[in-house]
Amino acid sequence: MSLKKIVVLFSGEGTNLENILKKLHKKEFEGKKIQIVKTITNNPKAKGIEKAKKYGVDVEIIDHKNFSSREEYDEVLVKSIKKVNPHLVVLAGFMRILSPVFTSNIKNAINIHPSLLPLFKGVNAIKKSFESEMKVAGVTVHRVSDELDSGKILDQCCFHRDNESFEEFEKKIHQLEYKLYPEVIKTLLIRE
Ligand code: GRF
């Protein structure tokens, strides 16, 4: 049985983190076991901290407020990730722009973005997508690269819009995230 190790980075609610823990943590697929070996947050108040602890998973808090530059922060982040030598680094609502210090050192990182990239990059993607004239909306899993929300697209899924309220729209986006992200992670770790 081979072990596939993941590190998850998050900043807030941690609902994607929780979903990944529920569906993948310590589960076996085709003779391979996935384990979230560590989670890291930049936010000491992140709700996701309790969610990780509930699953007995290590949480490291690396508060960005203690660093004077993005590069300095990323150096410590990279070191912490490399310590556990993961097969994959999963960004799940990690609200930090990453510098080349991160992207040149961590090649195996992916992110989920709540829009159909390349549309609506950056913050407030759900709102931007809701307010657009698009008849479909969806989510994207992509590789992390030097440029924000611009790495290679790994997968997407979408729904046809139906005059939803913003709350309904947002809920549908999150449901797609919870379905797509574990599937892509599994594909990368188990089948490739
Ligand atoms: C998700 O919508 C994700 O796509 C975006 O940030 C949000 C994080 O939510 N990058 P949560 O912390 O997983 O609940």
C-alpha cells in the first residue's frame, strides 16, 4: 500500500478543507492511501482550524502579520511544506498571493477558484460571475503558477443559470467545488 501525502493551505471557513478531509483523508483508492499530513493557515482566527483538529490533523499557523515581505513569508511556508515532503499541495481558500519563492520551490500545487477561468480572476469571483451576463457559471481547478488564478486548467464544471438569488447561486458554486475538488485530487494522486 503506498501513501499519498497532501498538505492543505487555507485562510477562512475551511469548508473545502472539511470536504476533502471527509472524502479523502485516510481513505484507500486502488491500493493507494491518501493522507492529509498537515494543514497550514495564515489566519489564527480561521474557522478551518477547528475543522482540521476534529480530524486529528496537524494545523500550523504561520501568521502573515509577523512578516515584513511576501518573500519572507513564502520562505517559511515553503520550508514548512518541504518538511513533510507531500505529493500534492492543495490550496483551499488560501487568500494569499504567492511569490516566485513559493512557485519556484513548490511545483505540485493546485487551487480551486469559484468561476470559470479565465473569467473573473481574483477576489469576489462569485459576485462578479453572478453579476455578469453569462448564462452558465462554474468552478475551476488549476495548477498554481506565478500569476494569480492563471496556471494550467485541470478541470472545470458548470451549471446553467436559472434566475437564482445570489444565495442560491453561491450555494450551487460551493456544491460544485465540493464535487470537483476531491475528484481532481484523486485523479492526480491515484491515476497519474
Ligand atoms: C472557495 O469558494 C474557493 O473557491 C475560494 O475560496 C473559497 C474558500 O471557502 N478560493 P472555504 O474556506 O473552503 O469554505
